[in-house]
Amino acid sequence: MLEPTQFDVDEAWIVFRLNDAPIQTEQDGDLNCLALMDAASGFILGSELVAVRAVELSTIEARRLLKAGQSHRQQLPQTLLIPREQKADAVAAEATRQHIVVKRVPENELLVFIGEARQGFAERFGGRTQ
């Protein structure tokens, strides 16, 4: 089982969907919020909104998300953790292009990292809490 104490800051980042229910907007339709989190600190390094119908980030959005993470301490992680259940081929490809090892893990193993962020998001913007 993964634990935050296994990692140093910026050793591993996690890409995950922050919302559990679509964010409804009049102008842009239904959106999902994909977040980038440092595994050791739990700090949200960046986020991107993506249309629900798009399913995943584009290559440009994936690049922008990783660049947002890099801007905090001017470095990239060694590892990017992505839930197996999440469609994230563009993020995985961009991370690999930048020499980051991509590991797909069951989402339930990441809940220790991402659960509090999801709960806070749901409390603020609506949705279910886990």
C-alpha cells in the first residue's frame, strides 16, 4: 500500500480527477477538473478543466499541467502516478516524453493521498464525499 511518507517532495506526483460529479456550467457545458498533486506533501501543483465529452486532457493541456507543477520548484518528478481507472493517455505520453516514469495504480491505493482534496472540493463545489 502506498503512503505519503514513502516519498520526498517532488519525487512523485499524482494526476487525478478532483471532482466526483461533473461541474455544470452554462457557457462551457459539463466539466471535469484534473489535478496534479505532490505525493509527499499533498500540495495541489496545478489543475485543468476538461469537457466531460473530451474524456481526457489534450496533449497541450497535459503539457501545461506538468509545466504548472514544474514551475513551483523548477523540477519534474521521477514518477507520475495515475489511477488505472482514469483515461490519461496524453498525460502519460507527455510525462514519458519528459523522462518521467509513469505508474498506473488502482485508484483505491491513491485515496490516502487524494481523498481529502476530493472531499474539500465536493464540500465547496458540490458532489458526493467518499
